[in-house]
Amino acid sequence: MEIFTAFELLNGMPVAATIGSFDGVHRGHVAMITQAGTLAKERSMPLAVVTFARHPRLLFSGSDTPFLLSSNEERLSLIEQAGADIAILLPFDNEMAALTAQEFMRNVLHEQMNVRMLAVGYDHHFGRPLRGEGIEEYIAYGKEIGIEVLPMDRYLLDGVAVSSSKIRGALAAGDMEHAAAMLGRYYSIEGRVVHGAALGRHLGFPTANISLFEPLKLLPLDGVYECRIHVDAKCYKAAMNIGCKPTVALGERTIEVFIIDFAGDIYGKSVRVDVVRRLRGERRFAGLDDLRSQIMLDVESIK
């Protein structure tokens, strides 16, 4: 897949496109990209997935509260796996945010990208919001400028449309099974192994402390999780704790992973952690012996 950040690099070739934030690239996104790809091939055009270098929410909210389901690197990799030929990263700013859908289609999609076919999600909206504007208006705008606008089928899971907001809700509840069902894969976090307080080693369960590559990546509800950790092209079962370790009152929220049946130095290495299921919430134990006993039970459950 080719990635473009400057429109002129497209060299004026006609493309079919679909547009969105594609945060998480969940099963609904994948279904839409796949369907758009089929339509693009029928028209002998490459499929371009048009997305944003920065999530639009960052421009409007000004908040640094984590909410992203995927980093740019994860998102682009997943978009490629879904079958896109081209990814176009738009520099979303105040000027672009001020464009109406009609202006965006004419000035950006048609004139700068040479989009000839535009696949749009059944309920997707883009451009500065106008009351009552939707897919029928997009089709009419397209006819005026030479873009064939095609609505994509709804993707339902158990009769309910999959969305990034529903996945965020599942993560907030620690419901990793539901999140995985909507994503079509385990929810994962990526980061680098850094030095911690070495409490786990003192307890007999040395942990890898994870520093996230994407600080705005949304973490599941605090607690203990079964997971799979990928390091040096190998995958291991593991137990992960997300939270503030109330038994030792450290206070700072951390991500710590105990890798089962593993011995080795992985400080400084990049890892991916696939979160399988939540075992329990964080709680304060009477002492370190009680904490150690519970960790042993957690590890046996995962084994």
C-alpha cells in the first residue's frame, strides 16, 4: 500500500475512495473497505482510503484524555490488511474543518485527488455539518462534479451496528470479549519495555513495564487481564495488571505484564500486548503474601 500526504504525488490518476477516521479499523470499517475495493476493481481504479493524520476530535476537544483505539501506525497497517491500495493522510486543521461537504468534495476530493468514485458509510457524515444533510445530498453533489457516490451496506453484529464508540464502551467496562467481537481481533496495546519499581520481581513475578507508543491510546478498565505478548517475533501467554497497585500504594497508573514461562532481558524492546479477557478488578490485599497468592491463582487460570 502506498501512503500519501501530498496530493500532487498522486500525479492526477483517477481513484476510487472511501473516507473516515477509521479509528480501530473494526469489522464495520473492514467490510466497507472490502466492499469499496470490489467496486473500485470493477471500475479499474485503485482504492484510496482517505483518513486524517490527526483524529478530528483532537482539533475540537483540546483534551488530552486517552480515547484512540489505534495509533497511526496500527491504523495504516490494518487499512492495508483490509485491501486498500492507497492511504491518503489529510492534514486536518481549522481550514479543512470549515469546509462544507460540498466544498470538500469539489475542492479536495475532485480537484486535488481526482476521486471518481466515493464509497460512503450508510450513516457517515463529513464536512462542516449542515442540517438535514446526508447520503442523498452527497449523491447530488457528486453528480454535479463527476464523482459517483455509492452508499455502503450496513455491517451488523447480532443485529447491532458496530462502531468505535461501542468499542470504547466495551473497553471502559473491561468487556474484552465484546470488544474483540466488534474489532474482529483482540484489542492490543503497543509500547516499549521500561524499568519500573521491581515490586513484581520481589514477589517472584517479574513484570515488563510498558510505556505506550501512543499516549492517547485508550486502555481497558483497571484490573488484571489474560493476554498474549509478542516480543522478538514470538508470542507468550501473560498476565497484565493495569492500575495503581493499591496494596503498595504507589499511586501512579502503570501497565505491567508478567510473561509466563519466560526468562530473559527485554528492557528497551518493542512489544505488542493482545488483551484476551479480564480476570478481576484491582483491589487492596492485606499484605504482600496475600497478593502473591492471588497472582499465583491468576497465572494458573491463564495457564
